[in-house]
Amino acid sequence: VPLVLVNCGVCTVPILLEIRQPNDLFSFAAGTKESSFTIPGVTGKVADGQGVAKEIEVFISTKGVNVDQPKVFQTELMVILGDKEEGILLGTVDILGKVGSAKLRIKKSASPVMFNCLPGEIVTESLQMRNFGNIPLMLDTMVEDTAQGSLSCDKNINISPDSDFSLTVTFTCSLQANITTSQHSLYLMVTPSGPKHLINLQTSVMDNKDTNQEFRTSKPVLSFGVRKNPDIMSPSQQNNNNNIPSVFPVESDRSLMNFFSVPVGSQEEQLITLRNSTSDTVC
């Protein structure tokens, strides 16, 4: 956590910062419990309240700490003018650290997460995650650049304890994208100083011909409607049988829509694509 001290006077100020006992968890850089420095005075004319600032970071290390429930650890930071022996205590700053567990679980319905589109299209996919811990889970995200377009999602994520979160990833395909399949990586980094998770992404850019072929060959596929058997059709229907397509003309790109773990009070959208495989209009 950064701490900023400001010298609004014209004289150089020597400062000693000391973390008061108990201080097992808290420290400055390199694990020290004390930090001394000087802050130069202001020069020239400045507005009231402005001065020379000095930023110093205070760290907390919870290595080896095990708690079943969130626990708050506390100490004080003493701000001393001068040295430790003859210095003057200017004041103290309370330091609090809430320690608990934040456990990320990613619900992978498919790996890699696939984006299928035509050049110039925008497609989205959702990644379901859950925090199984007892304190909020904070994540930073990073997506690798791609010449095929751009992949984007929220840069900073905060998941409440014991809660679900749906991360929407958007692929904006370039009009000049190559007709090919590419592999990409999405990184989820637990902050601060937590592990890094890798999610594999796959973009498939197709032309219209490839898209039609995908609908003809992908499994499973839904076919809507039922055709009568020719031997039970009326004579007039049998005469027109040559005009009836061999398969029902409306096809779908999926056979299952799974709305999985949608939090109460929120909404989630999924897309289903229908295609007419004939040259005739279907109502």
C-alpha cells in the first residue's frame, strides 16, 4: 500500500518511519521495519497545501498464515522527525490488514474458447468464474494482440466472496483478416501478488462458403419440422414431391442452450443462429 508524505515548508525535513510491534506481517521494501529519508523543502512560490511529496510503500506478507474466517491484523506506523534516539514523534498511522482466502475456479464448458465469424463481424463468448473464498477476489486481465482483429474484455475484475462472475470476451474481426484459425491466450492475474491463470482462445475466420460447410457438417445440429413419408402423401403432394428439399431447410448452429449459474437478479444472453439452406424464403 503506498503512503505519501508531503513537505509544505522550505526546509529539508529528515523523517524516520518505524512499524510498531506487533509487526510480523508488515514491512517496508526488502523486509525492513524502519525507513529513513529526507524530504526537500519547496522552492519558489507555491499554492497553499502544495509541497514536495515522498511516496513509500508498506507491504504485508501472509505467508504461513491460515485462517478459517477473515481476520484483521493491526499495527501502527510511527512518523518521527529526526533520528530514532532524539527524534520527535509527529504522529502515528494505523495499519490494518484483512487476511482471508480468495479461490478462483473457472468453469470451462469448452477448451479452447472458440470464436467463429466472418471478416468484419463481432462475436462474444462468456467465461464463467467463481470465487470460492471468503474475501473479495481481484483479477487483472491481459489478452495477447492478434493481427486477425482485436480481443477485449474487462481489464479489472472484482468478484465478491462465494459468488459467480461472467466474463464477456469480445472478438472484433478485421475486414482484412485471413481465412484461417488462430490460437490466442487470455491471462487472469490474481492481485496483489497472486497466481496467473491461462485461458486458451481460438479464432476461426471463415468465408461464406466455409460457413455453409460448417452448418452442413457440424454435429449436433437441429432440424426443425417434420416431413411426411411420400407413401402417405396425397396425389397432389406426390406430384410436387420433386420440389420438396431432401432435408428440412432450417438449421441451427447448436443443439443445447445452457444458462448455467446465472446470479439472481442478473441476466445472460446467448445467441442461436438459424440458416435457410435453400434458395427459397422460409417463414
